[in-house]
Amino acid sequence: MRADHLRAVIYVAAYLIGRVEARQWLDLCVAYCQRKTYEVAEIVMDVQGGQAWDDVLKVVHAGRNGAVAGWRADVIVIPDRSHLPPGRIPRVEAVVEEQGWTERPRFLRH
């Protein structure tokens, strides 16, 4: 596996949108992962009112002895932000990446 190869878990809140529409959203999420070249590690179809979100987190954190390199998923793909349960995990963003810097600022060069 390449170092830049990312694995994804797809979460679809079927309890919010119904099973037929959930399947359509799932197909779109899979296509999205293919476009981004993410390997789909697991699909979580939540039919229990948000109870399956813990399953998503288990997939993300299912590493070998807590090692980041062993995580089963690097990315959580969802159809729409409104489908997330209220207690979701925060999004992580890196300032350096957002700025598009080609060189790190002097104070970050350690």
C-alpha cells in the first residue's frame, strides 16, 4: 500500500432518509471514494437512530496497539453533514496545508 493511500469508512444515516434513498446515497459515496482513490474499508448503514456512529469510530480507531499506521480507516465519508449525529467527532484541519505553503515557516522547522 502506498504511503498516500487512504482508507475510508462510509456512514449512511438510513434512519433519517429511508432505505431506498440510503442505497442511492451509498452508491454516491462509493463513487466519491473511487474518484478520490480511497479504499473503502467498511460501510456502516445506520438504521438505529444514530447508534451505529460508535461503529464508525471503532473502524477509524481499530489500530494495532493504538498505532496510527494500523488504523483501518483514515477518512469518514458521509452523504451530507446534516446526517451526522450530534455527538460527532470534530474535523481536523492542518493550517500548513490550507495555506498551500511550499516551505514551512522558520519557527516550525524542528
